[in-house]
Amino acid sequence: MAPALDPSRAHAALLQARLYAILDSSYAPPSSWPSLAGKFADGGAGIFQIRAKNLSKDEILAAAQILAPLLAQRGLPLILNDHPDLVVPSGAAGCHLGQDDLGIPEARKQLGSSTILGLSTHTPCQAEAGQALGADYLGFGPLYATGTKPDYKPIGPSKIREICGQVTVPFFCIGGLNPDRVTEATSFGATRVCVVSHLLLASDPAKAAREILSRLGTSSHMKDAIRS
């Protein structure tokens, strides 16, 4: 199956994205994802991920096959957390890997050069190594304690300073972020963030996304730039 979004447009969207929205099955069921994704996109989210640790591969594939073309209509890429083997049949733009998952070089051989590959990193050394291995973008954190990854010790926002200038691929700061913490993270050099529970549990998801972007100094016109 061809990617729902042309790879060149997917990479362009990644480069412009400032807010990464994760659709996590621990907080919201797959049936709600199309509606939530639309609201996050309206609020300015520039890239999306399915994270579903408690779903079967068949359930993840079915959800991705719905979401990938819906987001592609807006020029926005969908990334799968884990499961590189589902990227092609789902039409997703790429895959996000953890430190203990299939390595970036192996995933690149499996999926090709045009597929977006992201990597979770928890230290400046891991971030620099991930870039050297060819990751297209990095997740960096958790900055603060988070229910999404309760076993991970927060690294603190000051660590952002250690990778600014050293890491040139896009990196999205993640972990326990809300508007005030985003503001704090920007004071250490953060320009992109990934937000999970604050968005998924918001009463007005589009407004919550716009608030996060406002704290980054970036408004929702970013999605219009991606479309053009």
C-alpha cells in the first residue's frame, strides 16, 4: 500500500511541525481518534502518532488505515509507535522507535529512505547517537514525571540546553507537559513539544492545542503553511 501522504510532503510537514499530538489508547479509545485528530489539527498540531500498547496489531492497523488518509487530506503525517511492519499496510508516513526496539539502521533497511523514522531518547548522549544513526526526528524526555511512562525518571528541562546546537534534526520535548511547563521548557531552548494527556483529556482539544502553541510562540497558521 502506498503512503497516504506523499513522502516529500510528510517530511516537509515534519520540519515545520511544532506540536506533536499522540493518540494514546490509555487515555482515549480508537473510536474517538478521528474526531480528536481533527480537533488537534484545527488547533495547529503538525504531526500525529498512534501509541497503543494495549491494542492488538490488527486493531492498530485498522485504526491507522482510517487515520492516515484523513490526516493526509490536511497534509499531515501519521506515525506509528513501534510496529514497523504495519507502516506499509497502514499507509502511515513512518514509525517511532524506543531505545529497546528495532534499531534505526535495521528499520531503515526494512522501510526505505523515504519513511520517517523517529526515536525516543532520554539523555543528550542518546540524542546525539540517534541523530548519527539517521533518525529523522527525536523525542527527548521525559522532562517531567508522566503517567505515560511512570517507570522513567524525569530528566528535567535544563537538559534541553545540552542538545541545542548539537542536535540538528527536529527534536520534540516530551513528558508531563502542560502550558506552564511548555513555557519553562522554552526558556531552556525547546521549540517543539509532544503532548499527550493534557491534550487528550482537554474539554476543548483544539483550544488546548492552540494554547500549547502560543506558549511556544507559534500559532495555528503553521498547518496552513504545511498545506501550501
